[in-house]
Amino acid sequence: MTVAASDPASAPMAQQPYPFTVTVVIPAYNEAEGIAAVLRRVRAALPDAELLVVDDASADATADAARAAGARVERHPANRGNGAAVKTGIRRATGDVILLMDADGQMDPRYIPAILGGVAQGYDMVVGARTRDTQGDSLARRLGNGALDALGSYLVETEVRDLTSGFRAMRRDVIMEFVHLLPNRYSYPTTSTLALLKAGYGVGFVTIEGQRRQGGQSGQKLLKNGVRFGLIILRIISLFAPLRVYFPVAVAMFVLGMLSWLLNIFLLDPTRGLYLPNSALLLFVGSIIIFMFGLLAEQIAALRFQRRDE
């Protein structure tokens, strides 16, 4: 899953002979201070790419600064969220491949050749996966991202790295199949990665190092967004592989029911023989219901793929 590419630190900043056109989509909210510098660095790496900044109703001069730096600007009339800005950029892009970057300067354009090179090699999406010590400013955030990657890897049955990284390139025709699934706030990287993997598309990873934020103010709240990321993962798995979630829960409830029954027989009330207590009965029935819901959801997911293939 790791893209084999030359060292991005030594890659030239000039446009590579890619067999596709590129649109660089940069969602921005109150980034007037640093957006021009980011655009200049991206332009140096991709002289012929379309630069598209989606201004999510900024209260400052983000849109004017982006236009002055040579970008095309799409502006939301009201603040809809980072994910909504990304979806607007995907829909309005004209390139064959979309390169997503943040406007805060944390994503180094020197890695662009390696990321786009992965798409040229045949991957449908290539993620710039930050090293563990550059995924956040705090130990708690790094541990949270690590736990999220581990959970995602289990759910999709393959290794995933840095699910929260927004530095990625993807084929526009592929991501358009799933754009309606992307949330309007912060969890679009998690959703897009898992959606493509579960749909059988090729997702590669390029190791990068993150940078300190340049200007603006981060809207991320670790605990709140950590819970949201977990819910997004479960939602995506329910859409693409429901039994990966429902079956373990059903088995756990059945095992607890058996333990409750055995404890009642041998320890709590051995005089009543094989009497089935209410707790065990509820757990048994609950496990059957959850398993049947999982089978039904699996069939619905299969029908969804059948419609997509047709």
C-alpha cells in the first residue's frame, strides 16, 4: 500500500509529465494571512495546474488574497464546514486528478511529485501520510490518530495510515462516486479513504512530514472530532461491509448470554436446573436480532454495488 516513489525532498519542483490534468483544491476559512504564500509554493510545484480555492464564507480577505495570487475562487454564501468546501471543490474542478491541500501551510508542496506520481502509477487515491511525530502538537492527539488508524485497518481488513490527513490526490471520476457520502465538517479524509478501500479501489500512501501551521486558527477539537471520526468509520462500514460490525457485536452478546445462563445454573440458583434467566434471554434474543440486521444491511450494500457497476 505504500507508493514506491523517489525521495520527495530531492524531487524537482517543476511540473512533471503526468498523463492527466490536475486541479489543486484548497478549502479556506479566514486564511487571508497565509493563503497567498501557500498558492505561490503550489504554483512553483505545478505551473500548469488549476488552482481552485473554496472560500467557506470567510470574514477576512481570504478570497481577494487568493485571486491576487492567481487562483480561481468559489465562495460559499454561508459557512458550511471544511468538508462542504472540499465537496464544492471536487464538483467544480476541471482536472482529471484532484489534489487536496489545506490553506494553513502545514502541507509541504515538495511532496506533490511523489503523491501525483503514485496516481500516475495506477493508484486511484494517494494519501500523504504524516509520520507519527508530526500528526499533531500533543501526545494525546498522536495517540488518538494511532488508535483511529488501527481501528480503520481492522474494519477495512487492510493497513491504512494517517486517516485524518487532508493531503491527498485522487481521480475525480472515482471520488465523484462517493462525494455524497463525505460529511460537511472535518471527517472527509476518513470517509473518502475507507469508502474507496471498501469499494475495491487502489489507495496508496506516501510518507511525509507535517509542518507548523502558518497563520489562521485551527478549528479542530480533539475529543469532539475524535468521537465524530469513530462514528464516521462505523457509518462507512455499515454502508460497505456491515457484518464487520454487526457480527462481532452479535457474538459478544451471545457469549454474555451463555455466561449469564451458566452462572445462574452453577452458582446463583442451581436448584432451578436449566432455568433461563431474563438477562440471558434478552442477550440471546438481542444477538439474533443484531445478526439478522447485519445480514439485511449486507444485502443492501450488495445491491448498492450492483447499481454502481451497472
